[in-house]
Amino acid sequence: MAEDKIDIGTPQVFVAGDGVYEVENNKENRLSIQVKNKGNAIADNVVVRAKSEEAMPPFKLNFSDGENVGSLGVNGTKTLKLYVNMNGSPDKASYPITLSYTYKDPLGGSYSGSDTIYIKLKGFDREPSYLFDQMKMTPESLSPGTGGTLTGRVKNTGSQIMYQAEVILDKLTTEGISLSGGFSSVQLGTLNIGQEGKFSFPLATSADMAAGNYPVTVKLKYMDEMGKEYEKTQDYYINVGGVSGKASQIIIRNMKEPAGTYGVNQNFPIQFELYNAGQVAAKDIIITAEGLDPSAVVPKSSSVKNVMSLAPGASMPMTFTFAGTNQASSQNYAIQFTVEYTSGGTKVNTFKQYAGVNISNPKKDKEEEGEDDKNKSKPKIIVSKYVCDPLIVMAGEEFDLNLSLMNTHKDKGVKNIKMFLTLAEETSSETEKSGNIFTPVNSSNTYYFDAIPPKGTVDKELRLYVVPNAQPKTYTLTVNFEYEDAEGNEYTAQELLGINVEQVTELNMDDFAMPESVEQYMPVTVSFNYYNTGKVALNNVMFKVEGDVDCSQRSTYVGNMDPGASDYYEVTFTPNTIGEVPVSIVATYEDASGETIEQRRDYVLNVTEPMMPEGEEDGAEPPQNGLTMKNIIIGIGVIVILGMGLFLFIRGQKKDPDGFAESMDFDDEDEELEDDDEDDDDKEGMPL
């Protein structure tokens, strides 16, 4: 009779947990990884492997108990110790690690899968902080041609150790402040949290430098625990040629600008106070007054005044007189006052301040109106309308450019019109000119028109070709005009047109096969190569799996792909439901304009119930605990023999216990067995 099929179930192994583990650099980290069987059958021969996708990862991976996990019962869990030895110089905060695993079911069926976990570097995003402390120049102020010492400390005020700390002095010049000996850098080494490092630099000033405050740059270089390098700078100002922190400061205050309007050659005064708001006397003060348009406004008094010294807090009144000329128009003109001074040294401080005056000159105004009328009579040609067909032009294709040219003058016509296009895209380098982006089709680059009447228009249709390697962007096409008016006066004009060019993006995927039929809970693996066959980069490339299936990684982010680049994609998923299950492999990316483009490969899986093994046909042993007809017959025979033996034993005991025991000694020979049978027959009929 046919044997019953037994459903042994299907194991399903996965890595449990949130998948993010924190590790520290420059040490061995022990991660507890939980591997669980969420299927309904035992998973045997479970092997787990860890691998990084980085070309040269800054860490090493290994399991404490090897890669073999053994067996996992239904809902069974085992904890593995994954050792992550951070021994490199990480350049990012986290790294993905792929945990792949293989296992078998009780009947020997093989399965595989993978999960991704992430190791996050502790303290990677925290930058060590520092403090420049006790910065001091001895002596406090330097005179030209003298020297001193700059000292200070660097303190580690953060929560990370600073390694290979170094202080460097920058912005030193022989004409200003320079080192008087020694090196321009001081090695501080390792600064623990809260630790300080001292530095000192001997400096000297140039003998002919001007007095003032001069910056020197103190640069700090160091590395953090990850090996990441930092460079910080801070300026320290050194006083030369005076008392530290004290200087003169000249300002102009209480300025009285001329009120009303002044005619040509009518004098007007400008008055103000020169005030020293500094802490030391200002020396060698020079005040210069001038009109910004010297042909329209001229000085009527001395335009330059000198003051030998002005004490702190002192002021001095100033008056300058100006007048407008016959070249001035009716408008406001600016008067500029330039003040130069020193604080007792050689450095010259300069500032400027302005005043305004209204000038009236009706005669000049009439002359300018006549000139304006003459200028306004110039006819102009413009591109009043242009249309690209198609609106967005594709590289490597032709397009139509329809132009409407208009003469904007209401009275004058234009003639002998020459139009040509500037088609080349100019770059910042003569050696990097991209050449012609647009090329006329079946025509030259120059076009001719006889005339355009006042307020008239002329339409022109151009057929242009875009070179295949044009980058996707908006190009500026320059339309140049050369033409004449009725009197033969020559004119030129330019109009700018924007042409939007796009490149065709192409992401090609190799063909791959999907099984027509698959059992429920049986993993399906899809893999293929994909290529960027376009001429522009693809941004934010991503692959997704859609459908009612289990997948350890539904979305895979690839990133950007340069033209000509290729890569490999592989994914494993498991169908959950029986029947026709739609499954899609979806690729999405963005083109240069930011538009998202989607490519889909849609399939329908015929999912069937899991098939049980056929027993001996498959080479498997038959069930050991089943009741078959053969087993029933053997059992009945054993029971009959035992019953007969028991009956004979009881009967012999009732008659002669001792004799019966002797008669029960069996001999291996068949003849003795027959004699015993005859004796038993003779004894039959005797009373019990």
C-alpha cells in the first residue's frame, strides 16, 4: 500500500537584532550576533561568514567559534562572537558588513541567504576641541628693529585624545615680523584630555616697518583617535611702534553740507570738525578735498590742508569752498574728503568721507536733451520671439529654431542686415574650448535680409544640429546683427537666446531568467550585470524588489554611476503565498536635470505547495515508526509462540515440576526434539 507523505517543514535562518553595532578604533571589539531560525524545521550545518564590501577596510573580521554554527531548532537562537579589530584609519562613521549563511533542512535540501549589519565608529563625528591659552608677547610692544618672545599654551578641552599635536607660526615675512632663530614649529606630541602643551617662538621686527598691529598666524595641527587630521588657525596681533592697545583715531564730525541749489560759478562752503577719538596724539595729518567729477565741481579755496598734531580728545574746525562749472548738469555732485595721519610711527592711516551739493545748469540740460534725442533716433533690431522645436533639445539630434526679428524704431527703417550666430561655448581656458555645440544644417552660419521697415518684423527658420557629446545644460546662443539706417550709419547689436540641451540617459541591464514555477518558502536568487551606456552620469541609482515575498534587503542603494561604468546586482527573495505572485525588479535613477527615471522587470511566479520526498524513489529511508501489514503479521506470530510456551509450562508444573523442568531441556539436534514429542504424546490422556 502507498506510504503517507510527511511534511517536515522549511527552515529559515536570519540575523536578528537592529543591525547597528558601535565599535571603538584601535582596539578589538566583540560583537554579539544572534542567528535565529524562524522556520518550521530544523536548520542543519549552519555556516555563517562575515565580509566587508570595502576594497581596503580599516578592520579585520573573524568569529570566535569559527564559521560553523551547527544546528538550529525551530525558533532556535545562537549567539556568535564576531571580532572586529579596528586597526586602520577609518574615513567615515559607519561601514556595512555582509553576513552570509548557508544551511540545510533534515532531508539535505540546501539554502542560503545574507543580511547586512553596520558597525558605527564611536566618537567619529566628535571633533577634538582645543584652547589657545595664556598667549603673551614679551615685551608687550615692539619697536622697529627689536625682538621679543611669543609664548602660549594649547589645552585639550575636548573628550578625545589629540595625537601628533604641532604648533606652527605662519605669515612671517622679512619685511615685517620674522623668526629671530629656531624653528617655525613646535612638536607637542600627544595631548590627553585636559592636558596642556607649551610653545615659544623668538620674533624680531624689521627696522623700517611702520607702526601698527601686525597679525601672525598660529596654526595647530593634530589627529584624532581615528587618524583623521585637523588644521586650525588663529591670528595673534603684535603691536609695533607704540604702546600696546593705544592709537590715534581721526574722525570727521558735525559736517555742514550746503543747503539749497547753487548755480554755475556760485560758491558754496562745506564745514566740519576734525576730531581725534584715539588715545594718543595724531601726527602729520593731511586733509584733501576734491569733487568726484572735477570738470563739474572745482575748489575755490585750498584743496589740501595740513595739521602737524592733534591731541587725544581735541578737535579742529575745517572749511573748504567749491563752485559748479558750466560743464555741470542739474544734479547732485559728491565732494570727497581724504584724511591721512599717523600715530607717531611710520604707518599711515587713511579714510574717506563724502558730502553732496545740488547744482543747477539749465543751459547744459538743453544741450544734453538734444544729444539724447539724437541718440534715441538710432534704430534697433531685437529678437522679439524665438521658439525651439522641440522645446528641450536632445544631444545628437536636429531641431528647428524659429526667430522673429523686429525693428523697434517707430520712424526709421533698417537695411543691408547681416545676421550670424556665435555657436561656440567659450570656457575659461583657451585649451579647453569645447568647439561648436550647435551646427547649422544645410546652410552657412551667416544670414542676410534686405530691410526691415519701422516697427516691422521678419521671420527666419533655422535648422541646427547639436553635437552628440554636448553636456546637459542651458547654452547661450548669441545672435549678432550688423545693419545700416537710411543715412548709411552702421550699427551693431546682439541678442542672447537660451537653448536647453539634454542627454539621453541609458541604464542597460542584462537579461535574467525567473523560474516559471517555485515552491512556497523556496529562495529564489536573481543576479545580473548593469551598465551606464549613456554619455552622462546617473545619480542616486537604486534597485528594489517589489511583491509579496520575503527579502533581507529589498532596496540596494548604488549611488552615482559615471558614463561607461558597470556593476553587478544580486538579490535573494522567498515567496510567502501560494498561487500567482507578481514580483518586480525595479531600477531607479536621476538624470542630470534631477528627473527620476524608473525601469521595471515584471514577472509572475507560479508558487506551489512544498513537495514532500518520494521515499525510496528519492533514496531516503522509509519511516521507522509506521504500522505496515508485514509488521502486523510478525507481531501476531510472536504472540502465538509465546502463548503456546506458557501453556506447556503451566501444564508441566501441575503434573511433575521436576520432571517437567528436565523435559524442557532442549537439544540442538532434531532427533532429540522428536523423542520429546513422542514422550509428550504418551502422557496425553493421563489424569492431571
